[in-house]
Amino acid sequence: MKQLFVALVLALSLSAAFALEKEPFDPARFAELQQAGEVVLVDVYADWCSTCKKQQAALAAYREANPDKVFHILSVDFDTEKEWVRHFRAPRQSTLLIYAGESQFWYSVAESRPEVIAAELDKAIKATM
């Protein structure tokens, strides 16, 4: 019983460590951030997607390691927001798009390697400086 309790506490602390601040996708907010020249990562995800969970962990680790780097995450629910899934031409959940200002900077499907995601965010952030 004690081992089960320890495992549960560990699982809860890991999920809290991977909590990630995101906003639901809103076209007005997206346009506002683009016009302001901000870096925006559009995250097309599904709650049931294991690749999406890996991406969320990579993004949370990046945010934690780089608290001074400003970027915004707008999330599109693959299952319920089909209009925006089509708009961003996301062939499936786990699609990531990075915009630097009004320009699309990066597009990826199923990329979950933390070093690749971090490198692309770094490039986009540098491009807006």
C-alpha cells in the first residue's frame, strides 16, 4: 500500500511539473499577437494523443529552462475545432506551427524531440528580436 501511495504522489508531482500555460485558440487573439510581432506556437492536440503528451512535456521543459523567452501557445482541439484544424492544414493531432509575427516560421507533424522543438522556438524568438 505504501508503494502505491508513493507512486501516486510521484505521478501527481510529475504531471504538475509538466503543466503548461496555454490559451484556447481565438482568431482575434491570434491576430493581436501576430500584429504585435510576438512568437506564437499553435498546438493542434488531442487529449488522448500520446505524441501530444510528449510535445507538452517538451514545451513545459523548454518554458521552465527559458523563463525569460517570451512566446505564446494557442491550442486547437483536434476533435472539436475542425474549422481551425482545416485552417491550419493539420493532417492530424500533434501538429505544431510556429509564427514569428505574421509569418509562419515552422510547421511540424508529430515532432516530439525536445531539442528540435527548442531549436525552432529559439530561432523564431531570435527572429523577432
